[in-house]
Amino acid sequence: MCGRFQVNIDEPELLEILNDLQKEGREPPELGEMYPTELAPALAARNGSVAAGLFRWGYEKFDGKGVLINARAETVREKPLFRRDFFERRCAVPASGFFEWSPDKKKYYFRKQAGGLLYLGGFFRRSGGEEKFIILTKDATPPVSQFHHRIPVLMEKDALGDWLTDVSFASEYLYRDNPVPLIY
């Protein structure tokens, strides 16, 4: 499960995303370690192109107690709560890295081996006057699998357009091996 991720301001790709937000008159959020319910930059398909926006992390639970922050890639296309959002409103959350905790509660930070941004695959909906997102997770691959059984769906920049606009591509992408070499 992805319970936190990191967004570092010094990533050149991130600066482009933040500049796009500022052009739209949106003030970028506080960056650094991102927690559930915080605003984060994300990319989504808008009017046939990829655009940056600010999204809040998590869907409110039906009982009003807390938020759902992750969904299983294996079941997202069948779960009534998530199905339509996955098919119609996918997003990609830029991150410098993400955190996972081992069974003994040690926190590990994972990032791209080559440096730079990675993108967390997710989906969103409009609720309460803002867009809210969930990060998709799947069975962990090394090196994350040494510490935790789930990993976010990760992608490189060149997969973003297809992920955001092509539901067939996105559905198949859920089952691909992790394309992003990671270190911790």
C-alpha cells in the first residue's frame, strides 16, 4: 500500500507541472512528504490533452470516518466504487519517490534508480467541489517486495499519454511488470 509519497521541488519535470498550474492561476501546494487528504499536483486528460491540476488524496469513506487512499489494480475494474472512475478519469501523480513500511514498522523510501520523477497511476472523481484521487497498487516487485507486499502502479513519462487517454492501454498496464528500476 502506498501511504505516503515524496515530491521534491528540485525535479525539473515537476517545475514544468508547477509552472502549468501557476499559468492557470492555481497556487502550488506545499511539497515534500505528502500525506493522505493533502493537495498534490497530478496530471489528467482534459479536452484531448494532458493537463496539470491540484487533487486531494483520498475518497471519503461512506461512514465519514477517514479516507480511502489506495485501490487494488487487480479488482479496480470490477469494484462498483471505483470502476467508473478508472474507466473514465485516470490520473498520474508525479513523485520523487514513495514510502513503504516493513512488517516491523521500519520506513523505507523508494525512488528511481536513474533519478528524476516517477508517476503513480491512479484515478479521480469530483467530490465536494474538488478533484480527489486514489493511487492504484499491485503485488510488489523487488526491491519493495523485500519489505512490503504491495507497490504503487508506477510509470515513466512516456506512458502518461496512453495511461490517461486509452482505457485498453491502462487496463493492460495494470498487469505489466514494474517498468521503473527502483532503489531505496
